[in-house]
Amino acid sequence: MAANYNNSAWFYDGLARLVYGNALINAQLHLLHYIKPDTRILIVGGGTGWILDELSRIHPSGLKITYVEVAADMMALSKNRNIGSNEVLFINDAIENVNLSPDFDVVITPFLFDNFTEKTLHIVFAHIHSLLKSGGLWLNADFQLTDKWWQQFLLKSMFLFFRVICGIEASKLPGIAVYFTSNNYKVISEKTFFNDFIVAKVYMGD
């Protein structure tokens, strides 16, 4: 069952800033600068859609964006964003249910995979992977655990909160790096934020 982020749409961005400052935003902004003009982009789990505003600032036109978001309230907010002269197709559904042409130059998954158990992640990852062109870029931002004790505490608190409020199925971080490695992706850029708790990676497919 997909998480229902409708319950958090009205406060999600504010809560993220309260806890993490601008770290979640800065991690995603770092990734956006790897997008070239006239690119076909798939965004999965874009949340409130502020990323569309930022993309239009970098590329006011020429982008063809498919924006997939499962929460209807999040999608409603996203549709009010500034997209410039870019083309955006909004799809309100879980990505694993969506049939799309496998011709995307770039995939963006901002803090998506920590919503899933390993079983669901296997399905979601495989489906997204099938939609990216050979040699395409996969831009992923997510949390990671290093050797800092507070990260585990903050992560557990976050999972508990969103499991109660939004019904996410996960209770721990999945081993996402294994999926990228086993599918022959190479890391071409990596930057950490919030004292290494947040990581933004640019992967290139083979």
C-alpha cells in the first residue's frame, strides 16, 4: 500500500526546513545543475513541486518533464508551480503503475526510496531503471547513516512520525547503493549535507 502524503502536504516543506534547515533543498539543487538544456526528465515523488520552480529558473524552456506523484494533495500544489515554457505531464499515481516510453535522459528521485521496504524497492527501482536511456543520468538524494549516533536517533524518529501520519511502510533505510551497483551505474558526482546525513549522488547508466 502506497504511503499517503496527503496528510502532510500542507506542512511538509515547513517541517523539513524546521528539522533540516535548507539541507534537503540544497541537496536537490546540487543535482539540478547536472541537467542539460532540451532534456527529457522523469521526476518521481516530487512532493509539493518546488523543484519545478527551480528547474524553470535554470532552464526557462526546452525541458520535457514527466512528473509522477502519488499524493493528490501534493500534486495539486505541484500544478500551481512556475514551469516557465517547459512541457510538464503530471501523473497522479505510483510510479510502478505508470507505463511510459523508455526514453528519459534524466531521472530524479528526491528522497523517494526511504519510503519502501526492500521488497517494494526492488519493484520500484526496476521499473524506473527500465525508463532511463542508456547512458542517462539518475539524480538521487536521500539519507545515509555514517558513524554519528544522532543520525540513527533522528532517522528512527522520522520513520515513526511518517508511519503514523502518512502510513509509509519502511522502518529503516534500504540498501539502495546495491541496486545501482548491480545495474552497472557509476557515481560521477557525490556531495553530502547536514553533517553527512544527507547525500546527493549523480549516477550514469551504462
